Amino acid sequence: MKLRLPGRRPASDPTPDAAAAVIPHGSTAVGAGKGRPTPKRTEAQGRRSGPVPPPPTTRKEAYKRMREQQASGRGSAREAAARGDDSGLPARDRGPVRRLVRDIVDTRRNVASAFLLLAAVAIVGVVFRNPAVQTYSTLLMLVFFLFVAVDSFFLARRIKRVLADRLPKESTKGAAWYGISRSTMIRKWRFPKPQVAQDAQL
């Protein structure tokens, strides 16, 4: 029989550090990083901020929630499109070429932007049966379209020149017509919204 002196630990007894390092067989160690077990779905939902909405009880309520979600999604997509974000734009408006064309159009004063105003004058000429008013309104529209054609020609030339200088490796197919069609809209009604100031230097 061995005597045990006070303050001495037998060699067969494990040290506290060694005992802490021993992991029983079949137990799962919980650690940081990838060693941590994946939380259950109910636990993850419980950690979310705010109460979890109850499931819809009727078909009408479910349809109402679906419409609200769709409306919020459309609103965020429209905001992104208005900013010129490609993620919310249709295919015809995406890419650096179309973005640069929009900037070119938005920095200049386009004659075609006054089309709606001149169209109102033409309607007045049609409504009034005065031959003089009809003659002058028709003449005004012809002169306007002549100026639009000349201005569109110079706009197309500028678009092609700027694209060739800044984006020589990009396809510019349809870029000139895209810019001309945008120039026919009033500036504040254009979509996506102008991202540059008028008369700014590109």
C-alpha cells in the first residue's frame, strides 16, 4: 500500500489540463467556425428581429400578402432602374454603351424634346377651322421636323465619335437610334433618369 503525501498527486491521476482535453467517445465538440453545428430552422427563425408573422388563414389573405410582396419588389426594381442600375433595367438599356449614350443625350439641349409642345400647336390648328391658322401650324410643323432631322444628324455623329473614343471594343449597333429616341422625350420624363447635369462636359 502506497502512502500519499500531502500536496503530491500520484502519477496515475490525470492533470486538470489533460482531463479537460479528454473528449468522451460519441460526443460532439462545439467550437467556432465550421465545427459549430448548423442551427435548426426553428432556432434561426427565433433569432430574427421582430415577431414572425402568422401564416395566412384564408386564400384571400394569402393573395393579399403575395400582392404586397410583388408590389414591394416592383418598387425596389423601379428605383434601381431609375438610378440606371443594370440589375433593374430591361435588356435594351443595359451596358456601358447605352449608359454613355444616355449621358450624351442628357448633357445637350435637343430640338426633338419640344415635340409635345409643337404637337399641341398642330392640334390647335386642326381644331380651329381658320385656314390661316391651319396653314401656319402646318408650316411650323414642317420647319420643326426639319430642325429635328438636322439636330438628330449631329447627335448621331457625336454619339458615334464619343463611343469610338471611349468604348472602342464595345458593340455600338443601334446606339445612335437609341440616343435619338431618348432625345424626343422631355428631360424630366426620361427613364432611366438623367445622371448628369445639362450642358455638362463629358
